[in-house]
Amino acid sequence: MGNGFQVQERFAAGAQYIGGRLRPGTSGRHQDVVNPATGETVYRYELAGTADVDAAVAAAREAFPGWSGLTPGERSQALHRFAAVLDERAEDFAYAESLQCGKPVKLSTEFDVPGTVDNTAFFAGAARHLEGKSAGEYSGDHTSYVRREALGVIGSVAPWNYPLQMAAWKILPAVAAGNTVVLKPAEITPLTSLMFAQAATEAGIPDGVVNIVSGAGQDAGEHLVGHPDVAMISFTGSTAVGKRVAALATGSVKRLHLELGGKAPFLVFDDADLDAAIQGAVAGSLINTGQDCTAATRAYVQRPLHDAFVSGVAALMESVRLGDPFDPSTDLGPLISHQQRDRVAGFVDRARAHATVVTGGEAPGGVLADGAYYRPTLITDAAQDSEIVGAEIFGPVLVVLPFDSDDEGIRLANDTPYGLAASAWSTGLYRANRATRELRAGCVWINDHIPIISEMPHGGYGASGFGKDMSSYSFEEYTQVKHVMYDNTAVARKDWHRTVFGDR
């Protein structure tokens, strides 16, 4: 894998993709892209400055009339070609994603890349199904209908945990609806976003429809969010940064979509399939080394199953294989950086004063010592109001707490400002149905945790933000509804005019 893929040579022209071509940044500051498995710098580039953002927005604005003026069928055909190009380049995308993120190659090849190809194919079809309310005579004297129109230039800001999939989630519904896009990826993981934009050009999507500015949040990101020619901002990232984005965007009265943090509960009732719950908890808490806003982080287990659940999860976590991301047998890769590893370790170390670390809780030594690795960690005996239970850790850490009654379990699961995802585990129909009704989260899984599909929406409640990614529901974010009304009477003097002048 990756044979012949030389990053520095591939992006020698720079890490900004504006108007259909790579170019260097103009900020005067440089950024290293580091392989978190080794600490090795694999690419160095000049960050985008505000001038690069202006150029990208101008390119997107210039491309908008032509792209939005195409028929839905024409945009659909372009996106179908895009999906085919992505599929042809699957190995390169998987290599680059694992290189910049430290993802195990089996995750990038079996989840990130095929999920992105499928998402592209979905929006190729969905582009032809942008519908409004049917025409009708609702006032009696007029015919009304609804147009659904593109907004213009969309400014998108994506995180570092799933760079390729987040680029797809941001770009695809926007361009399928007829918008053009300027995407700012995380500056530490720009590679697959740039490749995604290049693939769009190769598929025949016009220059300027998809633009990438690889820059820091405090200058390139904030300039994009506040740009007067940007009609909407779509942001995925932490709740703290989301609040800053919201303040900047609303100051210029922009449409806003926020997908923010999460602290997903994993609720296990005493009639659950215990083995399934154990398997699901380990997979759901460790996917992408726990750097997933929907990851299982708080397991509430009804007391009759609690001890067996803890023992089973600990044993399974201890069998998880840490290693080289490019080794097909590796289960868990490093965290995104040594800084993130130390942040996760800080949460665990502070929890030791009031909770029990059952397994993990340390960085491995030996051949993995140079990487940002951290062992799968299971914690018990924590208080509901403790930091380890309430804060988003974003690492391979699962906390398990007991509960007694069903009411208590649901109350504890909902005891969070977040509401992105949750799961409930039960073989009972009524218990499961109750959980789907009462758990406050944008996605509730029953007897599973993590799977997502292109046809269904993704988005949260409360501090997890608002708006939807994926599915046809995402078009609500990226389109403007316009009411058009025709007079059918051909009468100059309308009856309602008497409210302004004259009598009936």
C-alpha cells in the first residue's frame, strides 16, 4: 500500500486548492504534517493566509452561477463520475488517511474510503430529488409553488479525526444542491481533503466548485467564517470552538450548521445479550482510537450484569492489538498527536484519585514508544458528576457505572449537555422502544453502537449542535426555500386593496 505515493512530491505545488489547481499559501508560516505512529514529518507546507481565503471565495463565487445553473441531472452525472474516480483511487486515499491520522489500515480501507465513495454515490442520486411543495391554489385567487434554491458559497470547517469523510460530508450535499464550497480542513490533516478536491476536478466538476484552504483556525478559519461573500458556515469540531464560530457567523447573519462534541451513553439493561454488549462496548469505545464524537464513552449497566460486563470488557480490551497502522493485523493505532495523548492521559491520571483504572491507563513502551499510543482504558467507581464521566475525552477510554431501575438508567444516560448519539441494549421490545423515545440524542442505536449509513441523517441535540449531515435531510441546510405566487384573476383592483385605500 502506498507504493509510489510520495507526499512531498505529490503536493510540491502547495496545500491550497483554489480554482482547480494546487498553489502555495501566503501566510509566511509553515505547518508540518506528522505521522503520529512514528513522530516523523511526512509533509511541510505554507499555511493559508487571509489572501488565500479571499481567492478561494472569489473562485467559488465565480463558479456558482454556472454550477447552480446546471440541471439536477447534469450535477448528478458529474457526481457519479466523481464516485468512480474516488473508487479508482481508493488505495491512495486509504494510505494517505492512515499516514496523516495513524488510523489502522483496515479502518481506512474498510470504513473511511468505502464510506466516502458510497456517500458520493448517494448524493449523485439525491441531486435529482430536490423537491418542494406541490403547486396549488391555497388562497383561491392565486397559484403558489415552492422553489428550492442553492445558497451560494458555502464555507466549511472540518476536524482532524475523519478528514476524508468530513470533507465528503461537508462538500457533497452542498454541491449536489448547486452550491460551491470553500473547505478548511484541520491544518494537521489536509492530505485527503486536497486529494478529494483533485478527484472532483478529474471527474469534470468545474474549477472553483470545490476549493480547499489549509490554514490555521484563528486566521484562515475565522476569516472564512466572517467573509461577507460566504452565505453559510458548516462546522464540525468541539463545542467550545463551535461557540466561537457561531458568534462570528451570526454577526454577519449567515446560515449556520454545527456538529459539535458528544459524550455518548451506552445503556445496558439486565435482559441484554451480555456478550453482544461487551463486544459492542469495546468496538464502540475504541473505534478510531476513541477519537469519534459518537464513540461509546459512558456505559451504564444494570446492576445484575455490571460485574460480568466489567470483567468481559477488560479482558477484550486487553486483547486489542496496538501496532503499526500499516500492519493489517493492527487493531488500534495512535492518537492524532502526542499532545492529544497527553491530554487523554491527564484525564485518566486525575481520575485515579476517585475512581478505579481496571485496565490500561498508560502509554506503551518498546517499539511504540515514539508514537502517540495509549492503551485501551476501562474505568469504574467514578461519580456521575466527575470530570471523567462528564467531559469529552476523545481517546480510548470507557467509564462504566451501575444503575438499578430503568428510570435511573435513562436519567443517568441523559445527564449530559451533549446529545449526539446513544445506544441501548435489551432483548425486550418495550424497553428498547422506551429507550428510542426517551434518550435525548440525534441517533439512538439498539443493540449496536457506531454504524452510520448515507441514507440516514447525522446530527445532535443540545451542546452537540444542530443541523444534519448526510441523507436528503442535509439539503435543508444547503438550500433556501422560496415561495412563488401567481395572481389568477387578471383583476387590477384586488379586494384586499380596500385595507389600504377606498371601500369595498
